[in-house]
Amino acid sequence: MMENIEKKFDAEQVIEDFEVITKNVGRIQEETLGKILQQNGGTEYLKQWGMNGRTDVETFKACVPIVCHSDLDPYIQRIVDGDISPILTGKPVQAISLSSGTTQGKPKFVPFNDELMNSAMQTFKTSFAFRNREFPIEKGKAMHFFYSSKQFKTKGGLAASTGTTNVFTSPQYKKIMKDWSTPVCSPGEVIFAPDFKQSLYCHLLSGLIFRDEVQVVSSTFAHSIVHAFRTFEQVWEELVVDIREGVLSSRVTVPSIRLVMSKLLKPDPELAETIYSKCSSLSNWRNLLLSINIDKNTEKYLQLAVEAASKHLVDKKLEVMDFTSHVNVSADPGHYVISWELSGEATDEILQECCDCLDKTFLDAGYVSSRKVNAIGALELRIVKRGTFHKILDHFVGLGGTVSQFKTPRCVGPTNSSLIQILSSNVVKSYSSTAFF
């Protein structure tokens, strides 16, 4: 059912195709699996499991085991190092995509070829078609917080970069954007800037310049929008100066960005005064941000517990700016640790109430029963310094990721020692729950 990406974009047809294939998901999944097995039946990986060219679901289930990325890593590493034989895919691997690295503390290599590009394009088309049907952009602009990253060559000569970079630099994506005829606020040079902080600053500046035309604000992940709003809170006064004087801040040093932004930026004292007046009267934005700063449904219990506990902060006009969790297995019994970054100072009494509330409202059945018999120890709430989660973001970007791919990991795995070290070294207060005593 994959739409030919060379055809003229037809939003209604994309929606119709999507509705058709989602009415009988089981059949479509089996057909898709069959096509994958047919295209890749000659690969080393499938041959070793005795598929022998068969493409039915039953044989696949019986022969091929369930695996995770670490099981496939030796095969992928051979591809990265230059082995061009059909190891995992029948079609040649043309590039390597890097994951965000938020799961295990370092990016994972993912083979990237035409099939993945087509799937990515179909995803972009489908999301755009549905969104534009409900929220059409009419004589306006889209404000996309999109970012690219640097590419590098692997030992085997393959170009490696984040998945979004592979997509944004592709001819297919550029053709789609042209077909959509959707003007965006930021010039392309901003998206492909080598420094994401400078890129974000110019995204914000572009959005303010075209403030009357912005009809859509979007990003690959919700966290990028959250991060953009937080950054705006920190730099809005500098943006006001840029707009008032018509001169780009010295913080932007990339020549290509300075050149293109200078063409957009003109002195506008009236707009500068409007922004200054509105922003100086705002004291808190983060109740909304917390509600969208999550992207994994499997972590719903943690999200609900944090939302419930943070209500204890409302009377003091305090908010949870960001949070994450990990398991402390060095103690006996082990226990959960939840780290909060707050917008201000809270009393020990209030934070103890928050800690107890977190423990009581974490409604996973296995957790509750284990807490009652002390198989899991008392939940620990740690308050970290302001800026700790920015350090985590900087850490992942330093590993080769981009802001547009970054998601604050809500549950940090025990092997992610770098992230746990960042959290541990920035703790200012710690509380243990008394909820089950």
C-alpha cells in the first residue's frame, strides 16, 4: 500500500489509503512481513535461522527468535566496517542512522536504505495530511523546531548521522516540502546549522519576525518544543534587542546563518516593545509544559504520580521543570529514585509530602504489592540543581545526537552510568518516603 513518492502529493488520497490499511491491521501486517521476508530472504541473517525462502508468518515465528538491538549489533558492525554482502538486508545499506542515545547512554547504529526512506516519507505524508485537514495552513507559515547534525564517514565509508538528518537531506523530503507548498519561518541554513544552540536561537527569532503568520508550531518530539520554550524564557530579552536594533546577536557565529538571518532582520522597535511588554508580565509557563513533556505510554504511572505529587507545590507557586527516574540496586532492598528539577526553593516539609505522594500514587500493581511487603524499598525523591537537565541534553548532543531527537529519558537504565553520574553529582536534597510505614 506504499504510495509512490514520485507522484504528486494528494492529501485526501493519503488519508484514504491510511484508513484502508488500518481497518484490517492483522492482514496488512502479515502482508508487510511477507514482503520483508521475500525481499530479504537471501540474507545471511534469515538463512541462518532456516527460513529457506519461506515467507509465511508461522514459519517466521517458529524459526526466527525475538531479539533486541544488542543481538544484531555484531551484524551491524560488519556493515559499518564495510562488508557489502547481504547480511541483514537484501538491498544495499546506503547510510547509517544514529539513535538519540537516551536509552543506553550512547547512540545505536541503524542501517538505512531506500525502504526505510520510503517508510519515513510515508509517515511524514500521513501526519501532514491529517494535521492539515484539521488545522490547514492558509496564507501562513509553519514554525518547525527541526535540527540537523553533522555527518561522518564510518570505517567502511558509509555516511552516518541522525535519522532526521538522513531524511531532511534527502531529495525525497525536499520534493515533498515543495509539493506541500508550506512556507516555514526559518531558512534552511538554520535547520542545517552545525550548532544546535545557535540554530534554536534563530528558530525563535524567525518565529518572532513572522509572528503574525505562524499557524503551526511543530517538532519531531514534544520535548524539543518544551526545550524551545524554556530557552525562550532565558533569551527573550536578547531577542528583543536584536529586533529593536535589527542586528543579530553575537552569540550566532556561523557565517551562513548570520548571512541569511541578516536578510530577515530589520529594526522593528514596535515589535520589540510588544514582546518586552508581554514577556516581562509572564512569570510561569510550565504547568502546560509538564503535561506534554512525556512521550512513552509505558511510563504513564510515573507521569501520573509526578502530576499528583507536584500539586503540593502549587500553593507555593513552584513547578517541576523536568524529571526522570532510575533504580538504586546498591541498597537492600532496592528502591526507585525520582529526580526533580524545580523552578525554585521548597521547604523540607513540602518536599517530604511530595515524596510520600509519589510513593502512594505510583499505581502499578506489582510496585504497590512489593512495597507493602518491603520487597521494594522506600521511594527516594532527589532534588537536583537548576540546569541539570540541560547538562543531560548537552551530554547526548555531545554523543552525536540532535535536539530534535532528544527525549528526556523517564526511566534511566542501570547501564547508563554517564547520565546517572550527572544526576548524582547535582543532587542538592534527598527525601525517603514514609508512605508505607
